[in-house]
Amino acid sequence: MALSVSIVGAIRGEGEAWTRGAVARALEEACGSPVKLTSVARCDVAVVYPYLFDTLPFGRVRDDVILGLPKRLRLFDDPVEWALRRRGLPKGSQILFVSHENLDAPQWWAWKRWILSTQHPRLTFWPHALDPLGFRFPYWWCYVRWPRLKNTNSYDRYGRLYELETLLSPLRKPSSRVVRENRGVLLAQRLTFPRDGLMSTLQKRWTIDYVSKWQGKKIDLLQKYAAAVVTENSVGYGYETEKLPDAWVAGCIPIGYVPAPFCSFNAKLFGDETESYTAYEEPLLLEPPDIGSLILYLAKLSA
């Protein structure tokens, strides 16, 4: 029997494409049956992303008012569960919270306070040491080719899924047949803090092109450069996105990375940028990520 799932408040991966993603495939492994998308009123599991209230006005102030008030001032103990019940969420259905946002960044503090006040299972960047009720699910896990998870999404905007062997190996030195510019590149829609400040430091060592828009696959553009600026837009506990693995799989030396507390990546790769060629000697990951633990965590949703 299929597991009925409703996707609520997502701006990425919504619809049928979500069913081919890593979370959906892990859910299928956990419950031993396929995932079927349905409405909130008919679901076994409501998967909630932190854009639930984005149809309402006033931006993040809206989230602060709905979620961030002390419990004694709220109209409801759990505003998210109340909103889902209003949509017909059946009693007994589970809520799984998933965030690819940095919940330690100020604009997401309301969601942080809410999730930490609940017992709902959640996939965030936080490690078990900080959030024993949750599971650490870095965003870049969505783009790994997991041998245990069949038929997962392709990573279309990048060009391919990550092979674990590549992440667990040092970079290959470019061959004489591969032409790369001996310069770095920063791919970002906006050059804002902290990237703007780090750029001035990095440019003492590298000539760096800033590219805000491009056509074609991201990997094809990255492979034209020797290095890539992989600075995150904010720092949080365990927060790491696809930026560094994207550069690594493309064969670029990662520069400008500021490791977060509880970072998964090899610490020897970061520090003095004059020693960035350590990437040809050290792997990005010292041990493989454990998708089996995610499957065991999600099994409680179908118990």
C-alpha cells in the first residue's frame, strides 16, 4: 500500500519531481512501499517546508507574528499543526518538517523557535548533539547518487548527480588535454555579505570572475576554471549547501570557504588560501554520509 504524502509550503521540488528526490526515496525505503502525492486532507504524512505562510503578506515579519510569539501569547500551541488541521489534516497523520534554509540566520529564527518547541520529526542542518529529535540532512545530500536509493532525481541545473567516490577522493590534477583558466569564479545572483568582503581578500591570491547569470549547465561553466569561490551566504550549526560539492565534482579548487561548526567537510582543505592545492592531496569527505541512518529515522513515520 502506498504512503500518501502531501507537500506543503515548498518552493523547490514541489509536485511530481519531489517523488523522485532523496527524501521521497528514503521514505519509500523506510516504509517499504511507494510514495504517492495527495492533498493534506488525505495524507499519511505532511511534509512541511518553511515557506508555509508565504502566501500571506508582510514577509518574514509574518512568520515572526505567527510562529515567534511566546506560547502564552499565541492563539494556538502549534500554529503549523493548526494551519494543517484547517486544511483537513487527519488525526493520526504525521508532520515531517524539512528545511534547506539556515535556521540559525536571523530571518529564519521564528521557524527555529517553533521547531525546537515541538516534537515533530525534522530534517535540518543541525547535528544530533544540538537537536536530538531531528536528523541532520545537509542540502547537498539531495544531489548525491545514493546506491541504495533507486531512480532519484537528476540534478538538471548542475548537469549530473554527485558520485560518492568523487567526494571521498582528492581532486584529480588537470591533464594537459583539459584547458582551464588559471583563475577563480564566483557564481552568485548577488554579491553581498560575507562574499563581498571575502572577495577582496581572495583577489590578492586569485584573479576571480564574478558571474551572476549564465546559460547551460553549471558544471560546464565551473570546469572552465581552476578554482571556485564557495562561500556560503551565512553561517549556522552544520549549515552547508551544494556550493562546495558543486565545485569539487567539477574539479575546481574550493576557495573562500568558512567551515560551520559540525561541518562535514575535511578541515585540512581550509585555512591559508596559499595552501589551497591541498585539494589535490586530501578528499572532500573523510567518511561517507550515512543514508541508512536517515532511512531508519524516517521509519518512525510509517510505524
